[in-house]
Amino acid sequence: MSRSLVLALATALVTTLFTLMSSSPARAQRPAEEAATFSAFLATGTQVNANITYLTASGVDLKLDVYRPRGTEPRPTAIILHGGGYRINSTKEAFALNVIPWLQMGWNAINVEYRSSGHALAPAAVEDVRCALRWATQNAKEFNIDPNRIVLTGQSAGGHLASIGGIIPESAGLDRRCPGREPVKVAAIISWYGVFDYTVLVEDPTRDYAVSWIGPQPNRMEVARLVSPMTHIRPGLPPMLHIHGDADPTVPYDQGVREVDALKKAGNVAELVTVPGGRHGNFPRDQVIRIWTAIESFLARNGLTKDGPGQTAQR
């Protein structure tokens, strides 16, 4: 079953691979006839452990998929959080191609689902991300995960969850559902157009993702503050790369600007990649190449490439 899943990624969607996996301009320019070679790499050089239950909450068995290069050495690992506005019809499977750039760089990739607003309101999804991090730490040896080089990343709702999941302290109380007591470790965060401050969105009816996820809870402003990365900015946080289009109609570009500015002001490493004219994702091919080049550079500068020593903050 694992090999079939890899083959499905490699063949059924092969026409879109080279835009999505472009971790460098040179790789992005590979001719189409090399698709078969890369498909063979995925099919024979990648191991997939699909639909592992990492937590049961609100009556839901929450699943994750582990993609990893074959071998036994511990590898840096990206935990990928899907977008979709926290809605019940958004799934990790719809974002499965996001694992490909990480596999191409020699990383593991863990594709995680979390509770939607249809199952549980905020802050449930944040709890789930924290438990997925705990699961990765607990199972590091079995799945060749380097626990000191775990990167949280995601797009849209997933970008916000990557940010808050890597920033929120244990003292906030959202780790209580997670089995075990291992400290949660995050080496870096890469947020694609995620929210920084929900307090300015939760009362705005045009931001339906915010209104539906936080919901009509009587303490909704308190919840909005809890799930806003803004609330938890302090020194000693993991390095962050925030990617945002400056014409985003869904999550205002100012959210990314404010996040990076606040992190820097607190003495943290933070970078903003602005996509000129970019809306809410679906960026042009040349911009995707530029973004992945920036991601590779960011990882290298922070010691998180395959051979690097790693830089980890414990939260």
C-alpha cells in the first residue's frame, strides 16, 4: 500500500511536479523527459507510512502520513499542516504534493491532519499540532526523525498553525491532551500566508474562516488572543520565514509584516518573502522557484540542512 501511494504521487500528478518541487532554479528547469527518473526515485527510494493515528480527540482519530527516504540515518523533518480555512472538507490528502520538495532535499515529511471547525472550535487544532510534534519526538527513532531538526510549515490555515504551534509555550495549557511528557522541539517555522493576529479578524464577517473557527464562543476574544502568535512573542523563539503575497485578499499582507517585525523586535530571527502582486497562494511559477530558493537559503543559514548541526528551541 505504501508503494502504491508513492506511485500515485509520482505518476497521476507528474505534470505538476516540477512547479511544486522546485527547491532550486536548476532543478526546476529539468526537462520533462526526466520525470520518469524522478518517479522511479519516489517509487523505489521513498518509504511511506500512511494514516497513523497520533491522537484521538472529539471522537475523531487524527491521522498523519510519514514520507521518508529509505535508509536508517536520522534526517531533518518537515511537519506539514494543510490549509483550507479549518473547514471540515479540507484534508491532508489534498495537500500531499507539498511533501515533494522536502523529499527532493533529502528530508522526511510528515503530512498531518487536525480537527476542523466542524469537529471542534479553536483552540482544538492548535492542540492537535502540539500533539503531532510530541508524536514526532516520541517516535523519532522508529521513523528516522532527527528531533533537533523538526520544521513546522503550512499554507494559509496551516501557516497559522505552524506559527502558533511553534511559538506557543507549554504554559498555555494546550499540550495537556498529548500523551507523554517529552519536551516539544521546533527548530524553525515556515509560514505561508498565515494569520498573526486573530483579534482583528474574529469580528469581521468577511473573514469567514476566522468567524467559523473561533465561533460564537462567549469568550471568543480571549480565544482569539490565545491562538494568535502575536500574544506569545518573546525572545528565544525558533527562526521563522514568512511568505506572503502583497495583494492577498484573504489574509491581509500586513499580518505577515507585523509577524516578522514583532519577532525581530524581540530579538528573534525572522524573514519575510514578499510575492509582488501575489494573492492567497497559487503563485506564478517563477515566484514559486524564488520562494523555494529562499527556503533552502533560510534552512542553510539556520543550520538545518541535511548535514548541518541544527538549531532548536524548546517550547
